[in-house]
Amino acid sequence: MPNIRFGVVFQRWQSKLHSYQIPLQLILVAPFVLGSLTATGTIYYLSWSKSQQIDLLTALLLGLITLAGAIALSLVFACLVVKPILQLSKVSRAIAEGEFDQQIPTRLPIQELEIMAQSFNQMAQRLQASFEEVKAALQESESKFTKIFQYSPDPMTITTLAEGRIIEVNDSFLDFYGFTREETVGRTTTELSFWHSHEQRSLFRERLQREGTVDNLEFSVKTATGETKTILLSAEVIDLDGQACILAVRRNISDRKLAERLQQERFTLQQRYLTELTEWQNRYEAAGQASGQILYEWDINAERITWGPNTKEILGYTIAEMPQTLDGWMELLDPNHPEILRSEIENAIAQDDSYLAEYRIRRKDGAYIWIEDKCRFFSDSSGELVRVIGFIADVSDRKLAEAKLRQSEAALLAAQRVAHIGSWEADIENMTGSWSEGLFRIFGLDPTQPKPTRAEMLQQFVHPDDLDKVQQADNRTLAEGAPYQIDHRIIRPDGSIRHVESRGEVTLNDQGKVVRLFGTVLDITERKQLELALQASEAKLNGILNNAIASILSFRLFPDGIWQYDYFSAGCETIFGYTPAELMADHTLWISRVPPEDQQAIIFPAFDKLFTEQIAHKEYRFQHKDGSLRWIRSTAIAHREADYWQVTAVDTDITEHKRLEIALQATQAKLSDIIDSAIASISSFRVFSDKTWKYDYVSSGCESVFGYSNQELMAHPDLWTTGVLPEDYENVLVPLYEKIIAERAATAEYRFQHKDGTLRWISVNLSSRWDVAANGWVVTTVATDITDRKQLNLELQQSEERLREITDNIRDVFFVETADARQTLYVSPAYEEVYGYSRDRLYQQPQDWMECIHPDDREYVLATLEKQQLGRRTAKEYRILRADGSIRWIFSRTFPICDESGQILRHVGISEDVTEQKL
């Protein structure tokens, strides 16, 4: 009864004490103070009572009472302190086990303990909120990774590092290789013959094991149909549920490789054509120079003469000083010759025959010389004469010899007036004749033998194909008395064929009758061979020009900006859509198809360069005949003539190149926008052998990472290094120099003093390559602020450790399955205790758990799986057969995890052993 009463009193006293705030210092000091006061009072009382003669028993009793009071008071105060601490300890253990909803009473009699309880409760609430945020972030991260993996346009795979066995592939991978998911998942890349060669696979795995990552490694791979494609392979080793795996991304560059190869082949073909064209032009000029004669070309429509080499040697004039028109040439002739020469030229044009004339011309030093002018006429497809090509030879020596011969023998002088190689004479009245020794040599005959008759010469020596032409010349000379000159072939007795130039004249009697014939035969075999070679060269040159995939043209540009076409190659039809005839018929057609803005900005400014004889390069747009707009690249060169500039231009179609260039510019602009808008510092700089470095580019994202603008960093390269913590600079960044010179990709994390004074964690990824032009390494870096991630990773790590402690220690089976419920992504260790099989076997054989289901319950379980795949929550109770043969009852619940669009990402569930409840 007294004890009960004392307990009631104590409880009432304690409840009243809770309503007051007692400082902890008072609780700790009060028992000592009261004990000291009680002891002091007792001693004083004993001292005072000594005179009263208190016996020993009374004194001992008083001491015991004092001691008991001090102990009781200490126990009371100890209860006030210990009880809240025990509550705090109990709740702490519960929170450590994952029960974040625990709370400590905050109304306590001790002020410090009450403050501690309030702080602890706030900490538990924040910890619970942090856990929920981390859990949501983890789910969001998994969702994003799944979307990126599945919807990426690039083929992606996840394979095991040890065996190379495929765990997962995306749809782009299946489309690229032509396999089905069933054919790929669970098999190795070697079994599917993905690698073009064993050396490629060895190189990939060696680099992956050495560096942990592979970036844009070019490979050739085989598809299911056996087609070989070129890819850029990037891969990284990742940890997936405690297993080392390879995340690989492939980028198809087969089309780009094909385009590059075709472009190179096209460029090589153009270079070959241009080289061959230059070689033939050089040969053409060299042949003219080697002949010792002046080669010229007279453009009749343009009234312009183009001169070849040897002009200075023969006439004393340089090519630039030579006359450019026929009238200018006539001014150099002997005054007695021009009218005769014009008449001969007109007759030759009318007969469309080759032309040969000899006349005197004035050299630069004022002296007159005799020249032989031999040319050939060329007509266009309509029969109109457009060009004359000829040779001029200095025949002054020959003329001098003829003059000397003319003094001694008239016949011989007349013959030498025609030629000095071989001559003949025939007396019609007396039927006699003679051959010179040179003529015998030309025909390959012995001069000591009798000369052949005229009939024998025609039948035995003249080439059959040229016989009619020679006979006609003879007959015309005999009938008309006019001289003749023909080129024909003769056949020598040894069978060799020679080209000769035969000339003949007549002597008339007083009645105008032909009484004597005389003439010369000039062996022109070498010259003829040169002409034939020249013709073949011209034909080949024209073939090259007309077959080139380019428009090659020649035109005259006048000072007033008007131009006139001289030539268009057949390639113009491929470039512009119009034939050479169409373009040359209307000189305004070409410019009318060029957009007005390109005319003003590109075409007409290019003419200014041509007027100064500079090479003009331009790119402009052209409306093709088929209506499409083409990009044309043109190179033109001009040289000044008398009153105009002769221009040669080569135009090529660069539409496809321009399209790629514009697409590249758009991509670069888009990439620049992405880089500048990225919350990262992207930079490019050069590192030199002396370890100095210089910025080339810093993105604007550097301000969000480091606090400094890109202008500040590029103006003061050392500004960034001053912000890096010294120990991180020496231990983290300095070792990166070795990776830069080795051209290896690298990743590092370091601390940086932000401009606002805060300390930030920075993650940097870099790659490098040697640049010969820069004489150093060009380094590209991407730096991001990972301060929040560092903090989150720390909290996430702590959270995961607690979560793993929960899943590893609960007796129920916690599992995560794929969206189609055919594969287990995770199962807790309790699976082995409940089902009696290892987790590794379940991972390798996803349908293994179905074999454990009791045969009578399988149909029921399969029905619930169909509902589960439709995204419904399921709850099912069924029996299993454990490995030891025992039967257990399982109650299993699943619910889907979906993305924002409602697409099922995975299924999460828990299975509970309810066998004891069934019993």
C-alpha cells in the first residue's frame, strides 16, 4: 500500500515536471548540490549535538537517511535524462532499418533534450523526403535510359563483358543487321558473325579492356544477308546489376564512304583528263617549234590570228608583236604581193583545198625575206569556213638558189623556182625529158638507170588511191596550161610509201599551145607524218574536251562587257542542259539562266578580274534546261589580244557538293547552337611540346560551369588554372598531359573555385590529335558541373545501401521483370530460400520459375501473366515444387511501372510464402 501510494505520487510529480522546462545543467548539478548541502547539515548537526551527547546509533541513522535521500534524488533526475535517450536510440535503429515515419515525443522536461528531439524528427522527415526524391530520380533515370536505348536511330546493344553475350538490343540494331530479337538476344557476337574478321574483334576488346571505352572506331561488319557495311563503333563498360557489361553504339557510315570513294574517283578522272590535255597541248606546241616553221591559226569569224613558236627566229618579231589580223599581216608583205595573195586565198577557199603560196615579207629589221605559206582550211558542220591552220617556212635560201640557177640554165631555174629537191622536164614536141638526181632518190631509183616514162611512173609508183588525182592534175595542166600543185603518195620499189608534193608548170608557144612541162617533186613524208600526228592530236584533244564531265569554253570578252563565244565542249550539255550549238547561237542564253542576284554579286565582278588577266574562280547558280537549279564552279583565265581578252573557262557541276556543304554548314550552325546552349563548357585548344597551350574556342556554357565568360577565359588563359585546387591540379590534371600526347581519350574530376567563391566539382572529358599545321596537339574538352551529382551520388549510395539491406534481409521475394514478363531483371536473395533454386539460374534461364509451378496451377498462373502484360495489377496464389520435392504455397502480387505515355517499362512484384497459413 505505501509503495502504490508512493508510485502514484511519483507519477503525479513527474507529469507536473513535464510541464516545466528544466535546464540540463540543473539536472546534472542538482543531486550533487543537494547531497553536499545534506552532508554539510548532517555534520553541523552532529557537531551541535555532540554537546547533547547523541549516541552513535542515532548518528548512524541520520547518515543513512541522508544517503538514501541523495540516492533517491539522483534516481529521479536520472530517469528524466535516460528515458528520452532510450527513446532516441530506439527510433534511430528503426530509421536505420528503413522506417522513416518514426517520431520522438518533443514535449520533454529537459530543454536540451527537447531541442534534440525536434532536430531529430526534422532530420528523419528530410531523410524520408530525400529517399523519395532519390527513388523518383532513379526511376526517371531508368526511364530516360530505356527511351534513349529503344528509340535511338543508331544500332545499340548491351552485351556481357566476359562472353560477349547479347542481353538487349534496340529496334535500330535489328533493322540494321536484319536479325530478329529472338535470333540475337542470348547469343554472342561471334556466333552471329558480326565481326568482319577475328583481328577486328581482338582490336576492339583489347582497347576496351585497356581504356574502358572505345570512341568512333571504324569497322566493317556483316549483316544477316551477308552484306558488308562500314560503321563507327563506340562502346563503354558499364555495371548492370553487379555484372560488367558493354554498352555499344554503331553508326552506319557506308553511304558516306561510298560518296567519298565516288568523289575521289571523279576527282582522279578529272585530273587525268586535265593532265592528258596539258600533255597533248605541250606536244602540239613542241611539234610546231621542232619543225623550224611558224605555226599559225586564223580564226575567220573572229578575224584573229594566233601565232606559234619560231616567229622571232624567222621574222624577228615576238609572238606579242606579231599582227593579230589578216590586214595587219598584209601590211608586212612586199607591196607587189597583197592583191595577188588575196586573190589566191579567195580561190583556195572557193575550191576548199589546201593552199600554198610563196611571197616576200618584211622582217622586223626592215629586210625582206621569202617565205612559203602553206595552210589548210576547216569548215563547220554547215560547210562554212571557220578556221585556217598553216605553216610558214623561210625559203629565202631556196629562192636565192633558184636565182643563181636561173642565171645558168632557164629550165633549171624554172624548176628550182618550184622546188630544190627533185625536178623533171618533158618536151612535148620532141617527146624527150629528164629527171634530176634528187627525183631518182625520192622514187628510190638508181640515177644511172633510165628514167621511167610518164605512164610507167603513174602506173608503177603513184599510190592507187591517189592515181586519179594525179592524172586529173596532169590533164588539167595540158588542157588549160595552168600550173598545178598536189600532194600524193608514191610507192617505192622496196614497198615503202612516201608522201610527195608535186608541182608542175608549162611553157606555151606563140599559139598558146603547151610545148614543154617542167616541175618539182618534194618529199614531204616527215612533214606529212607531222601533220597526221597533229591531226590525231587535235582529234584526241577534241575527244578529251568533249568527253570531260565539264563545260570547257573559249570566248572573247570586249571592254564594254560584251562577249562572243568561240568554242563550247560537248560537256556543256551535261552541265547546263543546252547543246554547244544552242549556247553559241544565242550568247545571252547562258547569262539569262543565271539568277539576277548571282549576276550582280558573282558574274560581273569576275569580269573585272579577267580584264586584269587574273585567274577568276567563282561559284554561281544556274537554271538547268530541265528546270532544276544547279550550283556551278567556274575557273577562267584571260589574256589580252588586240582589242579584246581571249578567255578560256572550265565549268563543273558542284550541286551535290554544294548541297553537302550547305547541309554541313546547317549542321555546324545547329551544333554551335547546341554547344552554346549546353550547360557545359566545351573548348578546343592547342598543346605544344613545351607544355604551353593556347585556346582556339570556348563555348558560352563555360560561364555556368566556372563563372567566367568565354571572353575572359580566352583573354587570360591562366585564369582557369588559378581556380583549380593545387592538389587536384598536380594529382589529376598534370597526368593528363601524357594521355594528350598519346592521343588517348581521358576523363577526370577535379575541384574548382567558382567565380562566386563556391567550391565546385568539375568532370572533364577530353580527346586529342596531332595537327601538323599547328605543330602541336589539338585537344577538345567537355567540362560539366557535377557538384549536385556528387552530393546526390553520396546520398544515393547511402540510400541504396539501406535499400539493399532491406531487400537482402526480408523473407519475401522481391523481383523486377521486363515489360513482356519474359525475363527477370532483379530478384532478391530470398528467392533461393523460398523456391530452393539459385538466382544465377533464373537470370540465365528466365522461364525457370515456371517449371517450379505445380502442374495443376500453371494454367491459372499463365492466365494472370496475360493480364500482367496488359498492364494490370495482379495477385495470385499458387503452389510450387521446390528443388527438394516439397510443395510450398506462394502468394504473389505484381504492378506495372509505366512512362508518361502509359507505356509499360517493367513489372515489380513481391512473392510471399503462405504455406503455414494454408496449414
